Amino acid sequence: MLDTYSGATRVIYIVGDPIAQVKSPAQVTAALRERGLDAVVVPAHVAPGDLAAWVAATTRMSNCDGIIVTVPHKFAALALCDSLTPRARSIGAVNVMKRSATGGWHGDHCDGEGYVAGLRKAGCEPRGRRALLVGAGGAGSAIAHALVDAGVASLAIHEADLERREALLAKLRRYGDLVPTVGSADPSGVDLAINATPMGMQPGDPLPIDVSRLNPATFVGDVVTVPAVPPLIEAARGRGCGTMNGIGMFEAVRDRIVDFYLAQP
């Protein structure tokens, strides 16, 4: 593992608004250096109205190799990329950018891929499962695409914002062969249920699904990282379900971010 920095150290920014809460600078830096890349991840607090100008300035920094994108910039950053992976284009957002062959930025969205990797590490193989996903925002959209890539047998989307739900369903229909459906808070008949909303972060939040209708054979995942054991996960464990909390996603996404920056063009 590299343990020194110098003028030759490469810079990767993580940009958000706010940014003080993110854990990625230390953890991604450590993971990159453990794998031999002389790089450091630096936080950048940039307001939405300043993002385009900031990226333009960063493009002129020849020692900056990448930008990790967090809330609320993932959708806006898409338009600042010169090239995109198919899934990022379909999702309509990016969470990682690296130098393209032309010197601009190549964007991808690996939150969903990381989530699926986390599921597998937790003992849940998504392929062939009947999945229910709650939430069609940035995280939900990425996870939905990754579940399609992973080969789920079916995918139902439950989202209170009907316009957002329909937009994601339309993207998924264009993305792959699987035809997604409209879901509900009732997890009956599914064997993989995932909460991709913030519900559970605040005391008194309602549960995103009706846990009384959970089959013990259903695997339950949640993106919430604080508290470490969200109410949904606690309730699912009480029903005998296998589970993965948000920390499992965070660790797997971190590893996918490192893979993205180490991959050859």
C-alpha cells in the first residue's frame, strides 16, 4: 500500500452540496492506494448553480483524473460528460467521471452494480428472483437497471411520485427485455424486496413495505446507512428474512468506484 503523497499524486474530487457528511474521501483513497494507484480523493463543496463552471475549471487541471458525484449533482453531471456508458445514459445520471480519450469526461453510474454486488456478498443472488423495488429516485433508478442486468425474473416498482415512477418504468422498457410492472407496499409474492428511499432515517418514518406480509424466504435490502440497522431491516429480521443494510451497499459501491478508476480506457 502506498503511504506517501507528492506532487505526482493524482487528484480525484468528490463533489456534492453539502459534502461534509460523506465518508468516501478517506475510504476510497485508502482502497485506491491499497491497489497501487498514487491518488487522493478530495471533497469539493459546490452549489448546483456553480457545477458547470466548476467542472469546466477542473477539466483544465491536468493532474485531476476523476470526479465522484454525489447528491444533488448526479443528474446534472450527465450533461457535462462527453461520453457515457449505456446504463448511465438510460438512468439519466452519473456518479463517477474520468478522463475520456478527448480530455473531457466519461461518465458511468455504478451505484446499482455495487448494490447487486452487495446483495451477492450477503448471500442473495438476484438472478431469477421476483423483485419489488421501493423508490424511483437516483438510487432506485440505478438499482433497478442493475437488477435487470443481474437477470431478475420480474421487477415491480413502487413509488409515491407517479410521474417519477412512470419515467423509470419507461426507461427500463427501453433498456432491456424485461418488462417492469407497477408495484405496491405489499411484498406478497416476491422473494427480493428493496427500499431505495430515505424512509427509516428519521424516527417515526413509516415502513416502506407492509412487513406483516413478508415471507421469511424473502430477502430484504435497504439503502439507509443511518441508523446502521434501519427499522425495515430490524422488522424483516424479526420475520426471519435475510437482509442487507445500507453499509453493505456503501462498501460494495466503494469497490466499484475503485474498479472504474483502475480500468483501462
